[in-house]
Amino acid sequence: MLVEKSRLHALAERMDDTPFRAGVRFAVMAVVILPLLPEGPYGPWGGVRPRELWLLVLFFSGISFAGYLARRAVGVERGYPVAGLLGGIISSTNVTLRFAQASRLEPNLGVPLAAGVVAASTMLFVRVLLATVVLNAPLARLLLWYIAAPLVAGALGLMVAFRQAGHPAQQPPPPSNPLQVWSAVQMAVLFQAVFYLMYGLRTTWGTSGVLASGAILGLTDMDALILSMARGVVGVPHELAAQAIVIGILSNTALKIVLSLAIGRSSFSWRAAAGLALIGAVLLVSFLLLR
């Protein structure tokens, strides 16, 4: 400890109070709250399993928190493209909205801001695939066939965007902490509501109901869609679940195109919309060919 004293002091100086508090919150949520929750099942059709539901909330919260820590570790001096790439681990929709708003205030930063949006949308595929692998590996193998081509297209577009972006004089603000206990409770309530919604749509309208719910959830919460397809709805074939997730991504991409065009300004709007449209078009072609 004495030998490493200088390094320990340097580490303490670099530590921020915000991630430390967030880490403590996560520990409380995992070590204190989780063991206290009952197993279940309760409620209609035995669909309420408090401990399993909270464990899934911890999983998705952990992914977002990891992205938050990674972005803080890299530092804001890396610029908007890297900030968008790491922000996509948390929420690509939020990145698109914030960068579109930033393009109004700084029109000369349209190129790096658009690169950040493309980066965040490319990272969405990685997040979706990672979550699906953990929750349902057979579903992930099917989903990979749909998203492999758009992921490559997004990566190629990202390489071009990085070359054009350069190094802006102004740097993006540090990310806000996504890990809050109240947010986790809201996520749990949303997940439970989505479970029953998907079950009702499945039993009432069958395949069309599942696909339609994928489009709706893609506009609101991709995590809830992934969870409902991977673990939440009994009787949904893996092929249909993969198609619903793809439709959700297409819906989410369309929303981000609208946000870019409606809120963004200058060169940001058409560059971000073009990059998102390319990713969406490749995903749509993959969907139509493989369906």
C-alpha cells in the first residue's frame, strides 16, 4: 500500500462523487433489495414474479451504467462521435435528441454531431444483440441474421463520418447518470405492464398483434421490447420474436430520423437523417429477404 501510495492518491483525485454514489445505489439494489423480494408467481396468469423482474431491471440498468462509466472514462475531450458511440449503450434515441438540440446552438458542429448520431444508432445493434444473447441465446442466433448487414453498414458509415468529423473546438457535456432507484422502479412497472400487454395482444390478434406491439414499443422503450420477446411472452416462436425486435428497431430508427429533421439544423439534419436512413434501409432489406 505504501509503495502504491502515489497511484492511490491519483486514483482518489480522479474519482467523482457521482459515479461513486451510483455504484452504491446499484449495490443496494442488487444486494439489499433483490434478496428481500419474493419469488412469486402472483397475479393474473401467474405473471408477476417480483424477484425475477427486479433481476432483469438490474441487468438493463447495469448495461446503461456500464456505458455511462465508459463514456466518463474516455473523457469528453474525445468529441461528439465517441460520445455518441458510448452514449448509444445508454440510449441512442436520447443521443439523437440531445445532439439535434445542440445543432441549433452550434450550427458549425453539424458534421461531428451527425457522426455521433450514426455512432449511437450503430451501437444500438450491439446493445440489442448483447442483451438477447444473455436472455435468450437461440433467439440471438436468429436475430444476428437480421442485424448483421445493417451493423456492418452502420460501421462503414461510421468510419466515413469519423473521417469527416474532425476535432471540434467545443466538447460534448458529460453524460447524466442513468442509474437511479426511482428510474429502476419505473422500469420494473413498465416491464410488468408490457408483459401483460404482449400476452393480451398475442392471445387476441396472434402474429399481427406481436409485430404491431414491436413497432409501438420501438418508439418508446427498446429494452421492454427485448425483454418481452426474450423472456416475457409465452408461446411466441423465436422467429416471430426476432421479427418483432427488428420491426421495433425500424420504428426506433424512423423516430430518430424525424427527430433529426424536425429539431436539427444546418448540415446536421440531412447528414444524420441520411446515415440513419441507410441503416434502416439495409435492415428493412434484410427483414424482407429473411422473413
